Amino acid sequence: MANNKKNLEPFDAPIDLNEAASLSMVKPELIHLFLYDVRPLPPAQAVQVKVVRAPGKPPELNVKHPRLLKEGEQLFWTSSDARLELRFSPALAPFSNAAFEVPRGAKVYSGLANGKFGPKQVVRYVLLATTTDGILLNQQIEFTVLHPRLPEKPKAPSGKTKIHRRK
Amino acid sequence: MEMVVTVTLLKDSDGQYSLNLNKPTVTVSPLYEDGDDFDTVNVRWLLREDEANPNYPNNAKQLTVTFNTLPTPFTLTSDAGLPSTEVYVAGAFSPGIVTADVQDLAVDPETNAVSLYKYTIQVDTHDGKQLVLDPHVRVRRSHVTRRDIFSR
């Protein structure tokens, strides 16, 4: 019972490493990689959404969106003015999910495009923004996703190929 | 500085699911300390599935993180009253969701102050199942450090 130290540890005690010196040699990104297999982020293009307000006019959306998403890239959505919801057609969504939602000030990442729809896909989706004073705004967005071309399979020999038989 | 919460979907041969979290309670603070450097703190949630799952990787579909009580540790102050919940939705196998910075008002000003915030993780699968967990975010007044990344 006297040696039962483990039971006395607070729940957030470090797992194995106790040496401050060894901790200081490891970058936080590497700690996440080695402990939890969290890989570095693929390159991400920002979709920035602002709510423009002019006196006497209803608020409007100003969306800064990349027109082209290249192979190996992803999107992330963020707005300091509104809560965002993104809705893709489930049957045509280029990412692993067709719906995304993110509160004001946060970011949501699309992940890499799935490449199901050929080397070039024109994507349309709806962006919904709810302002802090409860106004719902929406905009349809269009952009293009490029996927790598799959390597062509070697052609099977055609039936016309001459076969030379030994006599 | 991001504190990462990984949500891993597990599946057995009979089609039953379970969830694994690397941090059932993630500890954050308004400030991260790394030697002489100080940084703000965010939380990132990401959904993936175990490679040993039958039908891998076509089981996990969507991750939803919901705080039913506002403000959360990440709620920007001018959001008072709207909306009544804070919801984050992302797909599987993506870098997920990153919150806004932990807000200074999320924990009392005393040096030893700690506040717990309950939230819900819901995972939707491609075959229509939903799995739910109720973890916590623990906000500490004292700075978080590299050591906290190791914590359970």
C-alpha cells in the first residue's frame, strides 16, 4: 500500500516522460505526431467570409474564395463576423463529408478532395452565414477541383497482332 | 498552440462500433507557455478510424462537436445570446475543426482557478449509426505547457 504511488497521481499526470529537459527538445508538433499520430496539415487555402454593413442597407456577404483547388490542397472556412454552414450535394461532394459547420472565430478544414469525379470537377455549394444579431445570409459558391490523372493501364494486345508460329 | 483531441472510430466484425478519445478531458488555458514564448491556445478535434476496422476506411462519416451551454471557453464575447448552442461539424479523415482562442473570461482570475465545460461528441457512420460521448474541456488559469500535451 505504501508503494501504491500511481493511485496518488493527479489524472493529468504526464504519461511516461518526466524529464523537463527531454520535453524541451521535442517540438509540440512532434509530440502530437509521435503520441497521437497527428500528421502536419496539408496546404490549405482560406475561405474568408465577412459581413459588410452599410447604413440603411441590409448586411451583405463578402466571400473571398479560391477559384481553383489543386491536387494535394484543401480548403478551410473561417469568419470573424458570422457562424458558417456549408452544404454540398451529398451525391457530388468532393470531400469526405457534404456538411460543415463552424462558429465565429473558429476554422473547419475540408480535408483533401476525394477524386471521385474525374480529373476536373466544377463544384457548387451553398454557404450560409448567421450574423451575431441573428440575420441569415446565403451565397452560392462555385470553384474547380483538380485531381491527378490516374496512370493509364498498359493496353492489352489487339486481336490483329500477328502470331508467328514455328514450323 | 493547438491541443489536439483525436476521435477514433472502432468497429468489430459484427458491425458494432465504439469510440476512442485520446483526451476525454482536454486541459487548456488562455495562455500557452514554452520557455520564453507565450501563445494563445486552441483545441482541434479530428475524426479518423482504426485501420483494423472491417470496411476501413469507409465507416466514419461525420464528426459533430456540440456545446449546449454558452458561453463555451471559445465563444467570442459579442455572441451573447446567439445562438443557443455552439456546433462544429466536419468530415472524417480531415484535419477537422479548430476553435477560436480560449477566452480569458473562460476561467476565474485567481491563480488556481479551474473550470470544466461539458460538451458532446457525435460520430455518424456511413451505415447510419450514431455514437455519442460526453467529454469535457478543462480551463485552467495557470498556463499550459508542453507537459500538458502529454497529459491524459
